[in-house]
Amino acid sequence: MSETKLREDTCRLGRSLFERGLTPGSSGNISVKLDDGGWLVTPTNASLGFLDPARLSRLASDGRLLSGDPPTKEVPLHSALYQTRDAARAVVHLHSTHSVALSMLPEIDPRAALPPLTAYYVMKCGATALVPYYRPGDPDVADAIKGLAGKYSSVLLANHGPVVSGDTLEAAVFAIEELEETARLYLLLRGLNPRYLTPQQVDDLVKAFGLPEHHDHR
């Protein structure tokens, strides 16, 4: 896909996320890998609802800014996912309400922040890890992500928000939307003893759709 198309898609999908209330104000950021090893990333203090394709930050493979506005301070977060997940071609980070709420709950298992509530959660997200709180832009968050050893494409940052990688930009957006909806379901059902998918049903999805084997829904 051409860089021009990726710039347009980043702005189009960012606006969609913003307009549906999935990341307010100037929160959230998106990055996309380019064929030359560099990447496009949304600028710092930019609202995802009002991005300009020409002003997206163009980074070299080593993270140097080549053109566009200064990049989001969350570059270390994005970089850590690219470094540990070879298939990652895009990363989306939001401050979506239900996912942030989920990240604050005391019962959340860091190895599986959500149970297998629906087939599409398993298919789009696999299992979701929870990493401890770091201030926004703290480079130490990259070490926390690297500590997951590439096992998770879907991660919750405690008291902050979700970050998801995908093999395309659309895949990453769809997965983070699925994560938000599943977090919402969890909060609606909390304390009601809902039925989850059984391990056998999860295994069936893994086999039927060729999903990665790491689906640690404890």
C-alpha cells in the first residue's frame, strides 16, 4: 500500500475512532510501518478527529523524525510492539472508557485481563495482557512491553488505556474496537456470573480460524 494511502487511512480511521467517543480530546495515537522500515505516526497533542495527512510524523527506522510535526510522546510504546511482534504493521493506542475502567479493577489477571466472553474477542484479540502504570510517554513502558516477549497483540496499560498491534492498520483498529466492546460487556456483566466460552470452544476457534496458539484465558 502506498504511503499516500496509509496517510489517508490513518486520518480516516482516526476520525472514526474520535467521532464515536473512543478517544477524547488529543488522546490516543496511531502508527503504521512503511515498506522501507520507517513509519508514520500521529503527532503529539493532535486530536485523532482532526488529523492532516501531510502533517503526520514520518520517522526513520531508528525513530528519527524525517518530516512532519513532532511525533507523539508514546513512540517508545509503539516501537516496543514493533520490535517484539514481527507481524505488526500498525499500532493503535486509545483512552477508551471501558478499557481504561477495566485496567483499574483489582481482580484483573495480568496474563488474561478478560475472559473469553465472545468468539470475536478471541478471534480479534486473543488474550490481553495488563502492564503496570507508567506515566504517559515514560520510556520504561517499552521495557514492560518487551517483557511480554511478543506473546500479546492486545495490551492494557493500567490506569491509562489499551494498545493493540495488527498486521494491517484496519486489523489493529478492528481489534481495539473489539477489546473496548468486550471490556464494556465485562463491566455490564460483572458480578452476574455469566457463561464464558469453554476451553474446548476456544480451542475450536483457534483450529477453525488458524489463530495464534497463545490464547491464555485463565
